[in-house]
Amino acid sequence: MLELTLNKTHDESRQGEAFAPKQILKNPFAKKFYIESYGCAMNFADSEVVASILQKQGFGITAKFEDADMIFINTCSIREKAEATVRKRLTEFRKMKKHNPGLLVGVLGCMAERLKSKFLEEEKLVDIVVGPDAYRSLPTLIEEAESGQKGVNVLLSREETYGDISPIRLNSNGVTAFVSIMRGCNNMCSFCVVPFTRGRERSRDAASVVKECTDLFNEGYREVTLLGQNVDSYQWVNSANNSVISFANLLEKVAQISPLLRVRFSTSHPKDITDEVLFTMGKYGNICKNIHLPVQSGSSRILQKMNRTYTREWYLSKVNRIREVLPGCGISTDVITGFCTETEEDHRETLSLMEYCEYDLAYMFFYSERAGTLAARRFTDDVPEEIKKRRLQEVVALHRIQSLRSMQKEIGKTVKVLIEGNSKKSDGHWSGRSDTNKVVVFPKNETIQKGDYADVVIENCTAGTLIGKLKI
Ligand code: SAM
Ligand code: SF4
């Protein structure tokens, strides 16, 4: 599957990442667990919640699966490829049981419900299966599995938000962190499995979100990304005074923690993003001017089939409004090629919409039918794979040109960069991101450190990176 990456919400380089503590703790624990995570940022954030629950129960984290007494894979089922990867990994872990019969292997997250009988009963690949709303029951399920039973809980909840759990930040650069503000999704995009794997939408207590962000800031973090499948429908009612907190209200509260704390968010649904959110973004310099606004298709006919509940014209009017209220705001998107019945003309409409929007960043996928979705039940997956892939190649090629152009526009400008760490290619350079989410590298000097802000003059670029020097 082709995807263009470098977007923090679905970072291809992090797929299969093993969980490692920020600092390697001396491990006083009797039993150790290892977690490998796949999928979107939300899944990675969930692994941090799981780590917190397990550590409270006296289990220690290890970054090496060879040292673990329990191995967990936090799974994603959004596309077929992710499932195949997890199956392969589980088969490898299963083999380790020959030498270590006490080893427990568990599947967490989105694949749990769908594959519980297959992995657990038929293929006997795993001992524990836990859905995304049942992580609190993990310690009990581990006990059950240790006594030889199968530990299963895939129940979805209408209330669970894990709001009271402080995630353990692992594999962290100590500067940027993800914070979940809601779970599940009430939209029924016909291609999407999320409403079935992650359940109904629920918003997390606003006070707990603000507390988590404040704690992160006090620990030295300088950027939070508020996560939800549809952040604009965030709504939390304070039962003490019946006041309603909208997403714009929450964004403002988090922005007010400190002007030194950058705030990002993802994902915005084109049908729900409001002027109130755009005005709040404009009001605070520390809310990054970047919006992830997935379009999926440029054809109104296909959008209707996808049940996205907006048209091409509606989407374009939202893009125009963003540019009017927030000139220079970065816009990124998701595109699917080859959805059921998509014609060449529909495909050209996607290309022409992309030409108009000039996205800074895009995730691009070809359609992969998921069992149980509305599309799988109602439509025929009738676009041949080679056509889906050829259209994807065309979308990717156009985006490459556009993203290079969007980078080139920055040359000569001075951008404010939050330093996240060493550049991947050279320890002599810092790497960070601009307000509009572009990666920037520049030579180090002793006066600034990781977690600092730097004004950088952009001198050059590649399709993925701006290259500059410190402004003197
Ligand atoms: N909530 C977000 C939204 O409304 O756009 C997206 C969530 S989904 C986890 C991330 C992206 O995966 C989607 O925007 C879509 O482009 C892609 N995706 C979801 N289901 C897919 C499928 N069946 N085949 C291909 N791509 C899919
Ligand atoms: Fe899936 Fe649509 Fe919900 Fe996004 S908004 S998670 S694409 S159902």
C-alpha cells in the first residue's frame, strides 16, 4: 500500500514500534511486558494507557520482546495490509512459546473483536484478546490466562474514556505528546471500520484533558496534539453546572496553559469544522496553523456513496474559509482511490480538487474493503486492483509536485521551529517542525537546546524537509 507519510497522525516509520520507556528504568518488577503498536496515533496513545494500567499492577516494561513474560500487539484493522502484518508477527511470537512455555501473547485494539475466535480458538495464536474499551480488565485477563484459561474482553463501552489514567510516555522525544480527547466515532463513512471496532463516540472530561496537558508542560513537553476521529464534534457537559464545553472551548483552555505550549489537533471532519474553531486558532499564536481535513474523493457522487455527508463544493468552501480566516494555514488531507464504482471521471475530479487545494501533506490509499462496513454490505468492490493502484500512483505523483512546491514557497522566509531532537541524518543539526507542520533542519549552536523555539531562515528544501540556518 502506498502512503505518503511524515504526518504525525499516521507515521509509517513508527509502525510496529516497540514500546520503550523514555528513560530505561531499573526494572524492579517480577514480570515484564512488551508492546508493539500499529496504526494511527490514537493506537499509539492507547498503548501508553495500557502501559500505565499494567505498570500500576506491578508489571514492568521492556523494549526487548526476548526479555518479556507477556507480549502484546496493539492492532489496527483500517486496511488489509495491517492485518496481514499482525498475523505474521503473532506467528513469530507463537514460535517463542516452544522455548518459553509461560510466555503470554495478547492482541489489543481494533482487530480484537473481529479476529478473536480466529486467533484464539481456531489458530491458537494468542492467549489474550482485549478490545480498545476493555484495557482496565487486562490485569484480570492476564491472571486468567496464567491459570490456563483464555483471557477475552472485547466489549465496547459508551462511557470509557480512560480520562483518569495518566499515560506513560514511551518512545517519547520529551517535547511532543499525543493526548486523546475522545474515543469512537458516530459517523458511518461507508468504507470505514472504525465505528465497529472502536464503538460510539464519547468525549473525555475537559478538566482531565487540561490537567494532562498541564502536567506535560510542567514535565518539559512543549507540544500537545489533541486526538479524536472527529474533534469538532467534541462536547463535554460539566454536570456540576451544566455548562457545555465545545471543541473550540477546549482548544482555548489548552492554549491558555502557556504561550510556550504548542497545540495541534487531528482529525477535522469537513462537515463539522466551525468558524468558532478557526477564530480560536487565529486568536492564539500557540495553536498551530495547520488543519488535517480529509477529503477522501473529489467527486460528489463518490462522496455520497462514501456517506461523507458533504459535496465537493461544500469541501471547497471550507478550504476557502480556512484560507480567508487563517491566511497561510497548512492543510493536509486523506485520499482514497478506487472506491466502489469510481470512474476515470470521478478520479479526474479528485485530481482537480487536489490541484485547487494545493495540500501541504496527504495520506493516500487505495480502497481496501473491510468486512462489516456499509460498503462491504451494500456495494461491489468493482474497481480492479491494478486500476486502484494506477490511480493511486497518479494521486501520489501530483501530490509530490504539490508538496515540493509548498516547501519551495517557504524559501527566504523565517519560520519558528520547535526543536524536537537531532536531525536523522546528522548529529550536528537540530530537527523540529514549523507552525504549519513542516520538518525543518538547521545547524546546531550551543545557545539552544531540544525543546527550545528557534527562528530559522529557510534557505533550501527537499520534498519533505526545509533546510535553514538560525536567524541572527
Ligand atoms: N476520522 C478520520 C476522517 O474522518 O477522515 C479518519 C480516520 S481513518 C483511521 C484514516 C484514513 O484511513 C481515512 O481518512 C481514510 O482515508 C483511510 N481509510 C479508512 N478506511 C479505509 C479503507 N477501507 N480503505 C482505504 N483507506 C481507508
Ligand atoms: Fe471512519 Fe468516517 Fe469516523 Fe473517520 S469520520 S473514523 S473515516 S467513520
